[in-house]
Amino acid sequence: MIDTHAHVGTAAMAPRGEPCQSAEALLALMDQCNVQAAVLVPYLGFSDNRYLAESVGRYPKRFVGLAYVDWRQEKAAPL
């Protein structure tokens, strides 16, 4: 089984009232529920993707990541 939409991060990343968990906490939950892998998704509007990238780098067999890029920012990406 694959979870196609999971959030991980620090409390500073989560919108007010949203639960927040570390990558390691998510892995423990995944193991309990026989989930083989998960797609890590940033919170809506949160464009600092470093924690997700680090988590994917630490656990590449368990996580893949989706990054949010604020295309309105001047430094977002060249066209």
C-alpha cells in the first residue's frame, strides 16, 4: 500500500490547528499500518521544501516528495 498524500515537518510549517509530525513518526505509523511508501506533500502555500527533501534523502526507499514552487516569486524558476 502507498500513501499518496502525507505531511511531515516541524510545527512552524503546519498551518494553525493542523497536526504536525516528523518523518520518523510517519514511518512508525506507516510500519504499524503496513504502508510501504508515501508521497510527502508540503502544506498548501508553504514553499520551503527543505525538510521534505531531507526526509526523502534520508529514506529514499520509503518516501518520494512533491515540491511547491511559488511561481510568482522572481527567483522561482527561469522561463
